[in-house]
Amino acid sequence: MTLETMSAARPPSTAKVVRGLGAVVGRAALTGLITLVIVLVAWQGLILLLGVSPFIAKGPLDVWNWLFTVPNAAVNRATILTNLTVTLGDAFLGFVAGLVVALVLAIAFTLSRGIESALMPIALLLRSVPLVALVPVISLITGRGPSLVVVMGAIVVLFPALVNIAFGLRSSSPQINDVIAVYGGNAFTALRKVALPSSLPSFFAAVKISIPGAITGALLAEWLSTGQGLGHGIVIAVAQVKNYEVWASVVAITLVSIVLYGVAQLVENLVLRRMGMESSTGA
């Protein structure tokens, strides 16, 4: 076999990476487009089907005109964007806090059943108490500033992320753990070498679940306590019968949630492809 034949039979690895990246990005973009179309059709269809008054219900075209074509469209967009920026900042703080705490607790639970027995009931208690009931108590402890938003977001994110990550850490191969033990490795070695890499699909599942959860926590904290962001803006708009602003706010946060979820899905696909774990994300 000549050198030219060998080169033709073995494409450069860079070309493979580019093609794989393009395929993943293309699938993500197509999925996002299909989701957007379904949401728009369902939105307009439900308004027509339920026969809601046009004064209350605003369709996709109504919201588009309010944001882009009416004389005050620039002011309308600025109002929504300002509130949205605050809400996304609040959601990011809660998301990071909740996910970090969930990861630390999941690792501790994997290493020690005693820690799990002591702390899991607390996580279950936080999950079972209605968030509306927790906000006044938390605000008395933390005040009405960023600390409240962080705690609220972390509570919403914590339990589902903890369950997913802990499940992933415990799903590693017992045979590989036995091999590590035979060669003198301890529990930390097995965690670092086996459990953490094998838990990546569960970790990304926790991330995708946590994104809408963190946004929900931020909106709730803004609505009930902080007086900022989209959560507060929607409440004020409803009280003042600014129905266009209400619908535009809901559309903005929904679109951002879909986009962020899609970005998390894209990163998951890229990372798992790089790790050779594509088959783990088939579901």
C-alpha cells in the first residue's frame, strides 16, 4: 500500500472533529427550531380553541408587534430586556449554588452512607415544603437581597440535581472498582478515576433539569420578595392590566429557557462524544 493510498484511507482527525461538531450543532439547531414551531402553533391554537378574549390573550403576532413595530417598541424591548437581565442573573446565582451543593453532597453520600443518612432527610424536607411558605422565613434570615435569591434558587435546584448526580456516581462498574482496589487504590481513587467520569450523563441530566428550576426559583423570589426582575415586573403588569407586557415577559423567559436548555444539550453531546459515551445519551 502506497503512502497516498494510506492517506486517502485515513482522513485527518481534524476533519472528523469538524464534521462531528457540525452534525451535533445541526441536530441541536433543528431540535430547537422544531420546538419553537410547536410552541408557537400550540400557543395560537389554544387561544383560538378556548375562545379567550383578545383583550386578555395575546398571540405570537400581537407580541411581535408590541416588541418590534408599534411606536414605543424600543421602550417596550428595553423594559423586557432590563427585567430579563436581572432575572437571568438571579437564576444563574441560584443555579450555580444549587448545583455545587448537590455535587458536593452527592460525592459525600457516595463516600459515606452515614452522611447520606444524616443529610438526606433535610434535603427531602426542603423539597416537600411549599416554596411560597419558605420565602417569608428565608427573607427574615437573609434579607431581601441577593442572598434570598441564591437560597431560593439553590433549594429548587438541589434535590433533583442531588438525586441525579448521586445515581450517576453509584452506577459505575463494580468490576472496575474491584480492579482499582486490587492495585491499591482507595475510595477517592475510584471516585476520581471511575465514578466521576461515568456519572457525566447523569450530571448533564441534572444540569438540564436545574436550568428551568433555577429560573422558577428566581421568578418566585422576585415576585414575593426582591421587587426586581421579570417576576416582579409580571405582577405589576398584571395589576396595571398591561397585558401585552405580561405576555411579552412570559415569551421572553420561555424562549431563554428553551435556548439555555438547548445549549446544555449541545454541550452534553459534545462532551460525551469526546468521551466516547454517545450511546449513553440515546434516551
